[in-house]
Amino acid sequence: MNNTQLIVFDWDGTLMDSEGEILTCMRAAIRDLDLAPRSDEQLKNIIGLGLQEALRTLYPQGSPEELIQLTARYRHHFLESEREPSQLFAGAREMIEELHRAGHFLAVATGKGRQGLNKVLQQTGLDEYFHTTRCADECHSKPHPQMLHEIMDYLGVETDAVLMIGDTEYDLQMASNAGVKSLAVSYGVHERQRLLDCKPLDCLDSIGDVHNWLKERSNLAA
């Protein structure tokens, strides 16, 4: 870990506690179109995928027109509805600020669309700390490695100097597909064993644990 130059974070379920907001917006979009409801477990399972891939997973028999409408309704509820915004996990801001001060390249690779990510980056004030970001409406969805490949190419970093941190098997599979190391967090949407099956370096239970793990292994300045 001492040679790690670039740390790439997933967003939802890794830095931000957004599960409830995503499920609320998805349920509202499904109701708008009078589609068959999906269980909480089904909805949680698609968090981390790009929106198109997520909706095709939820409604594999859906027509292209229905999926276009569902996409539009979800984005409406996420971007325009009046509700309390999701919050960063406790300690996430301090960890990102400290990693930035220590000189690491920082990036985000997310299943969010660009509008959604820009919104939450601005709301949280974390946009200034990330050197680059990639979203699922700009690249192939996870677990395809395109997001990581583009981030590494943009920053000029080799695979052995990259660490991907995420809360879903899609994050960890993307890292494996890109040939980079991964670190799992168990406080997001996928259960621990599902993450461990992807063979990350470790699986941690809180932002504080992630911060301490990085300090111990990345020559992170205090």
C-alpha cells in the first residue's frame, strides 16, 4: 500500500449514506408509471449499477419506452423533488480532506449520472478534493473497467498504484477487471460475504476503520 498514488471511491453507500434517498426516488418513479412494485432487497441490489442497467435488472421484460420513462421519472425525483438531502457518512469529509493534504490523487467512480454526482459534490463541498470523476452515463456501467481505465489514463497512474474502495460487488469486480487492488466496506448495501467473495484486501465496518487502515498502509500524514 505504500506505493498507492491514486485512491478511487465509489459514492453511494461508501462516502454518502444515500440508500434511503435512492430507494425513495425509485419507488416514486415506479409508482408514477404504475409498474409492478419491487422489494427493498431488489432495489438495494441494483445500487451501484448505472441507471439503465439497474432498471433493466428490475424490469427485464420492460419495453424500451417504459425504461426511458422510468429513467426520466427517477431523475426527476432525484434532481428536482423537495426532500432532505442524503448526508455523508460520519468521518468521510475528514478522511477525504486528510488524504488530499497527504498528496494522494483522489477520484470517484460511481453508478450515478453526471447531473446527480455534480449535485451532491456541490452540496457537500467535496468537489474541490477530487482530481477527476467518472459516471455511469459517461462510461460503461460497473463492473466494466472503463471508469477506472479512464481515471488512470487521465492521471497517468499505473494499475499497481491504485486502490478502489466500494460497498458493492460491482465496485470490487470493476477493480478486478481493471487489474487494481480493492478495499470493501460492509456498511453499504451488499452483505459482507458477498464482498469477501470478490477477494478485496480487507472488508471494513466504518469510515473510521477505512481512515485508520489507509493511515497504517499509505504513509498518510496525520
